[in-house]
Amino acid sequence: MKIVVISDTHIPDKASAIPKAVIEELRRADMVIHAGDLVSLAVLKTIKELCVNLKAVAGNMDHPEVKRQLPEKEIIKIGKYKLGLMHGWGAPNKLIELLREEFKKDYVDIIVFGHSHNSVNEQRKGILFFNPGSLTDKIFAEYNSYGIIDINDKIEARIVKI
């Protein structure tokens, strides 16, 4: 299963649309995960036109109508693996520990998150922490990016700079 992971799109505040460089990846995906801060519900509609299998959570900058429609936290079962999805909050340097604590009773293999706009792809104590970075905003990052997670017999994840 090929999962394209995006976060912190901030549309229309930071960009008018999803970057063209990512559109084809979304079309080819088996699933798309958005880790919050869509800002507008129009982003969900656009993604669903490209890939109907969409999982998303609300972030701290999302408009109230987005927060009403999306959960703050979700657990997704993919084959023999469990993926925890949450945008995150607070200081970026404490984000991984906050999320580890949030998911400690869920026994997840992967935690996908956003918030910091900085990409992360690292194993810590048996859990893959994965932040795709921001597609549109470089306020806290050197580059824009998204992620791809391939799940078959094992988990393979990578960050793609755009």
C-alpha cells in the first residue's frame, strides 16, 4: 500500500492550491493522509477528487468548520500495522514526546504528525515518528515537502522535498 502523507497545507492562507508537483503522487496513492492544518474544507474536496481513500485530522490553525468535521486523533489499521495520526501542538522540540504520551495506550507502529513544518522520519523505541513537513509554508523549515509510506510486509518511509 502506497500512502502519500501531507500536512500543514494552510490553503488558502499560505498558498492558493496544492502544489502541482504533488498532484500526480496523490492520484497514484492507495491512501492519502493529511496530518492537519488544512485550514479550509476545500482542501479535503480537492484531495478526495484525486484519491477517495483519505484520512485526515484537524490541526490548531484549522477553521471551525474543519474542526467540526475532522477528529483530533485517529488510529488507522493497515494490514498488521497500526498508525496513529494527530496534528500535534506546543513547542516543536517537545512534539515527539507529547505524541508518544498521547498514543502510549494505543500500541501504534507509526505516529504521523505535523505542526512543526519540519520533516521527521525516525525510529524511536520501536515507533516510527513521521512528519511530512509542510507543502506550502517554509516559516520554520528550509524546504517544502511531503512523505510517502509504503506498507507491505514492512514499513518503508521517505520524505520528498519539493
